[in-house]
Amino acid sequence: MKAFTIWQPWASLIKVGAKPFEFRPKSYLRYVNAPAIGERVVIQAGARPVKPAEVEDLLARLGRDDDMTGLVVDKARQLLERVRAAHQYRLLPLAAALGTVRMGRPRNAGALFTGLPHDSDRGDFNWAWPMEDVRAFDAPIPMKGQQGFFQVNIREAA
């Protein structure tokens, strides 16, 4: 099965259904070893620790008139407030597989939103990758990540 790495808290936001799109500078179909539309892939939470400033920025923007996060407000706020309350923002698993998603048809982000989404400190993005039919693992599975899409030896518990 293929996997790709997403930093926290975004990987867990996908896992809880608060992040229906992953935003990147190009369509996932243009990546080497890309999954097909509709293929299930593993969401791997990267080893980079959560940045408190990113959590605070997301919480401040959620639900405002100018909210361009692309997040489901209530679900995102619930998770992010739990992260904020944890000691040094250390609540979410790192370097672990969290579950699987079915990859939807990539779309130009400008066509989905009135402006380009800005869900992190990394800048504006042109492509929205739909994260459909999320299936969380019962527990995180320790796993090193890689850039791009990579093969993993996980059999999804359907």
C-alpha cells in the first residue's frame, strides 16, 4: 500500500474528519509513484513536533469571515483545543501511520474556495487533494516517513 507523510497537527485533523483536503503545490497525480484516483493510501504523521504557533494561528482563524483554512470548524477546534491543553502541545503521535484515506480527484484549490486556502505557515497552495472515506487505525503504527509517495507493508483492517 502507498503512504505519504503529513506533519502534525494536519495528519490528525485528517484522521478526525476535520481536514477534507490536503493542499499542495501540484496535483498528486504528477508525483512519482502516485496513487490512482480512488486508491487507498496510508496517512503517516511526520516526526516533526507540533509547532505551538501553528496551532494558535489555526485556532485564531477558525470560523472567522476570512477563514481560509479549509477545515471543518467544529471538529478542528475540538482537536486543536485538546492539543493546546496538552503539556507543551505534545498530544499527537509522531512518526506513525494513523489510518488510510481514499484519494479523490485532485482539484484546483481556487475552484473550490473563493481564494487560495492558507492552512499553515507554508504559504498558498494551488491543489486540493480530497481525503475521502477516512479509516483510522485502532492505534498509531510506528513508521518512518519519506518525501512523496512510498510503499509500506500495512494491511488495512477493513
